[in-house]
Amino acid sequence: MKPIDLSEQEKASLRRDALALVIPHFATNEGLAQGPKIFVRGEGCYVYDLEGNKYFDSFATLLTTVCGHARPEVTEAVHRQMQTLEFFPNYGDAFTVPLVELARKLAQRMPGDLAVSFFVNSGSEANETALKMARQYHVACGQPHRYKVVARQGSYHATTLGGVSATGLSWFREYFEPLIPGCLFAPAARDHERPAGVSSAEYGAQCLRQLEDLIRFEGPETISSLIMDPLPGSNSGYPLPPEGYLPGVRRLCDQYGIVLIFDEVQTGFGKTGKWFFCEHEGVVPDVMTVGKGFTGGFIPLGAAVTTPKIAEVFRRGPGTEFRSGSTYGGHTVACAATLANIEIIEREGLVEHAAEMGVHFRERLAALQRKHAVVREVRGIGLLWAVVLDENGPGGRPALGNRIGEFCYRHGMIVRNNGDILVIAPSLIITKAEADWVVDLIDRAITAALQERQP
């Protein structure tokens, strides 16, 4: 792959204009003050910056690039579709061949009876759509008073106003209050937070009782949907649910007529060692939202996939149609790219590979925890892992995660840290040798950060 050849003047101009002309997504002014990081190309699990420096991408470019960068199969599919029909909207009664073929593929691949797709541009739009879908479903069924949404504390669902309203993390909400009314928050239900002496099953039952108490207090007849990430994402470090919790949530939604939405934008398409995390628990929602790794990061696309039972209410005749849409939802080229991405996952057995690599990471990270007292906890599954640092451990001061992240970057690896939670979520193509290198570098980074913090 030919490197980009730029003069020092051109590089300086790019850095200047990056800061002056772009508002980055979820930027930190502290980071921007050190200068912008500009990336110019990628290959496999690696990316290269403006200066030609090579970095292992341990976060798969925001959990998207599941099959690695620069896959020629996807490039060819995109090029072929561009030469045939670059775009036509899925609007009114219009469809394109890649869109229908992708809908077929999802109907085959999704768990249970999830088979009917509404295509959008991102995971945020998918969650927003799912909430609207549940609301209109109840209106169509003669229950217009069902408008409330149950979400969970500590879970992230979208940057849109509706999605932020259902997000249980105050940092994402504080500048936009008052938000959309009717969003209720149940406890997070994280197995690692159960009290000492309480079994996982007992804690799961306790969380379910709290959830049911909330539903009954608010009035089940007023609740439209329950949206949850069956495995919460990187913001909370992939906390596994307690035993029996997800099946219990399914039972409660069935009992009270609530539409169950699973947000698998981060966890879908192989990241957990199964195609979808809910398959580990044998639970199927009424709507599942997907995005990120769905497309392999090549072109934006997301979807809200539902059941024929829900979809049929939007086909009952004039006036019952689902009232949502966007210009580029289900973009022709994005669908072609996504089909190629899914084909790679299937052909190369990447879901099974993620499960195998998860066992290896568990062993290596457990050894890391035994070595460093500052590593309070290691948790995760498949190729989604969190190393939780103890701010009150050796050294006694916070911001250890930032120091570790900076050390790793200086030594050729991009690692995401949410405070003192280090997140490891590489592409599904990662090799065992690369996994060992990742853990070894984090080991060195922890040692260096602790030494740096010594008085």
C-alpha cells in the first residue's frame, strides 16, 4: 500500500485546520491541547499516522473494524456497486438489490424470529428507531397511553435526543436537560456488583424484583418498551449480567406486554464469541439494534431488526405505515459493503476465532491481575475485555489509566481507557501472537505508570 507523501508544510496545515475547522466527536480539550492525531491509512489490525508511525489498534477503530482494515473483498464489492448503482433511497416503495439481499442475510443470521429490518445510518439512529417502533406498535394495537421507556442506570444508547433520554450515564445527559419525558431507570444489574455471600442467581432475582417493582409502580399499561444492552459496553467495562437475569427480563416483558429492545450495537457480529451476546443466554428480544461491526467500519449503516408480529402492524393498510425514515438509511453501497463484511466473518470463522481468543485473553489477563495489585478486576468475554484499575492501589492517585494509555501510544498501540478502565476490543482477526504483545505492552505500561507515580 503506497504511503501518503506530504510535505512538512502540508502536514502542519492539516494539523492547524483540524483544530480550527473541526469539532471532534466526544473530544477532550486536554487531548487536543497536545495536538491532533491524524491517521492516514490502515492495514489489518494496524493504522498509520501522518508521520508514518505504526500503531496496533486494540479498540478496532471504535469497535467497528471487525475484519481489519483495507479488506480487498469489501473494496471490490463497493467498487462494483459504485459502477452499477451508487445510490437510490429506500423510500416509499423503492428498494435496491443489495438492500434486499442484506435483509435476507439478516433474516437468516439473527436469533429467533427476528427477521424484518429497518435500515438507518448508525447505531444511535437504530436505537432511536427502535423506541419509535415500539411506540407506534402500541398505538396501532389500541394502546396509545403506552409511552414510557424503561432503561438501565449506567447504560449508553445514543447521541440523539431520544437515545440520550434513555441513557443512564449523567455525563451524556447533563447539558441537554430537560430531556424527553417518560424515561425510567432500573438498576444496572452487573454481576460483579453483587454483595458478598450472595450467589449470582440470587442477585439476578433481586435485580428482577427491583425491575418489576418499577414497572408496577409506574403502571405496566403506561410502558411502551424496555431498552437494554444485554452486555453493557466500554463505558462500563463489559459487566456480565447475573445468572437468570436476561431470561427473567424476557418473562417480565411478556407478562406486562412491554416491547423488549436489545441494543447490540457494540456486542453484535462476533465480538463476544457468538454472533450476538443474547445467544449466550438463549434470549431473543422483540427488536434488536445493530451497527458498528455490522459494516466492518467501511461505510456507515445500522438497523433495527424486529419480528413479523411487530412489522405486520405497519402493513395493515393506508395510514398504518411506520412513520420514520432518512435520506441515506440503507444506502446502496453501504449494504453491498456490509454483505461483503459478513461474508468474511462467515468464511474465515471469525466468530469461533473470537471465542477461542477470549479464552486466551482470559488466561493472560488473569496472570496480569495476579502480578499487579493495582489491577482490581478483569472481566469480559470473547474479544471484549476490561482491565479495571484500583485508584487507591499502589501509588494512591487517580489518572493511572491515562498514563497507561499514553505509554501504550508512545510504544505503538492505541488503547482506550475510560478513566481507570482499560478497554481491549480488537478486530476479530487478531492472532495469538498479537494478543500476547498487547497484554505484554499493558504489563510494561502499568509498571512504568506506577514508577512514574512514586513520590
